[in-house]
Amino acid sequence: MTAVASAEERVVGCLLGGAVGDALGAPVEFLSLAQIREQFGPSGVQHYAPAYGRLGAITDDTQMTLFTAEGLIRGVRRYNQRGICNPVMVLWHAYLRWLGTQGEMRFDPQFPSRHNGWLWEVRQLHQRRNPGDTCLSALRSGVFGTTDEPINDSKGCGGIMRIAPVGLLAIAPFRLGCQVAAITHGHPSGYLAAGFLAHMVSELWRGNDLAAAIASARDELVRWPHHEECLAAVEAAASLAESAEACAESVESLGEGWVAEEALAIALFCALKARDFAHGVLLAVNHSGDSDSTGAITGNLLGARWGRSAIPEAFLRDLELRGVIEQMGRDLCHPEDCEDPHRYPPW
Ligand SMILES: [Mg+2]
């Protein structure tokens, strides 16, 4: 796994890796470890199993990740056109488009033409795949959450599971990751874990290794108020990775991953223990907790670290919306080329 992947390979690998982890975890998201072993054998899930009526189905994690990427590119286009842009506001609009794909067309006379761009036209995205209640209710409210004026006290993993693209494009990924997560999740651990992941992804696709990426993100984390809980989760994961076996019982000792700092801790442990992409991602989905989100975050990390060629072809072949995900990865690498205003309207 030491072959050098290009930057584009890593960016595309980050998105594809996240989607693969999401799809592997989808059929077992609501199963306990005992139920997973009973259904799939002692090693648990090893390949895609049917979910949402097909193999390789993605869930809300990948849907929202795609809208994060789309919003970032629109933000770059807006800045290039106008010389000014509030990227968080553009991301909010992207998430309101995602809300629209969930059948909730919140009409806002200020933004009558919000439902545009090529991603909105991908009809397969217009399906509900167990969207998180906090994301839905925060976006439905029409109120824009910030770290200074939290919209709620949620630290569910809905802020972190969608954030990886911020690390692929942003100049200050930790800060923007926090701001973008805080649109829907107001508890510090909810948005700080997201900032941590965005920062790590940024380090990884530029070629740094996991240990360096964790150390660098940790340096950023401790500058923020109320970082103690998130820091404790990160440190627990790193120290467990040094002492414990790569098994489901070790993963479960870090929590269930329904909340952001636990999802981050599980993903860090699985990424640190991974012998290869498949090993790490399968470790991340075979536990009693939020398997699709911990799978997605681990897949983001390992894909950004090793590039798309590390992802087994058997996983890519049956992945839902593979072509859309690859296209979004390429567009993130070359946002300056995305000039067609119908594909990425600049707001
Ligand atoms: Mg999900």
C-alpha cells in the first residue's frame, strides 16, 4: 500500500471510499453485532448485502457528501465571478437542495431558483435513505446554524459524515468543516469532530500519513473552546490502536458512533489498524452501532490516503451512482474547469 497515488486519485478515492464504506454498512446499520454474526457468519459482512432494494446502495451519508462537494464548487465559481463569497451560505443552499431531494421542498421566495445544477437532476438521489432527524429538522427550520449561535445541542454524526469534501478543496479545512457542520449540529463535539476529519482529509490527499494527519488535526482542535470531549475520543482511539487487536470488540469499546466524536474515534481506530482498504472499512461496519457512517468516514480517510486504486474493483463494480461520485471527484480537482453555469450555478 505504499505505491504513490496522484492527487486526483486520492481526491476521487476519498469520495469513492466513503461511498463504499457507506454501502457496506447500509444493510447492518440497525443490527447488533450478534445479529450481524448470526446473519453473515463470524466475520460479519464481507461484501455488499441487499439494502434499499439493491446491492451497493448508498445512504444519506453519501447523498449529503455529494451536496457538500457541489456546494464547495459553486462557492469557488461564485468567488471567481464576484471576487467575494461566503462559502458556508453556499453550502447551506446545497443542503437545502438535498432537503428538496428528500421530498421536502421548502420554498423560499429569496431563492426561488435553488433547485438547479446537474446534481439536482440525478433522479436516483431523490430517494430517502434513512436521513438523520437532526439534519432534516435543522434544514426545515430555515434557520442557519453557526458555532456562535448554535441551532440546537446535537452532536449526532450527521455533521461529520458529510464533511470530507471540505478537506479536498478548502484552504482552512478545520474551520470551514466546523462551520459547515454547525449549519445543522450545534454541540461543539458535533462540529469539532467534523473539523477534525476535514483537516485530516486535507493532510492525507496531499500525501501525509495517518499519524501526521492526526497530529496536525489535534494541534488545530486544542485551539477551540470545548474541545475536551472530542480530544478524549481521539486520544482513546489512538491509544487503543497501539494496544488492541483489530476486532469488533475493540471497535465497540470506543462507542457506537451515533454521536460525532465516537464516529470519529471508530474511524480513526479502523484506519490506523487497516492492513488494506477492505480490511479497514469492513472493520468499521461490523459492530452494533452506526455502521454506514463509521464505514463512510473510514472509507473517506483510507481513500484519501491510498487513492482509488486501493479500493477493490468488486466493491466499485456494484456501487450505486459510481459514475456520479467519480465525476464529482474530478470536478473537485478542477473546479476552475466547471464553468458551465447550468452544471454549477454560482450561488
Ligand atoms: Mg446513513
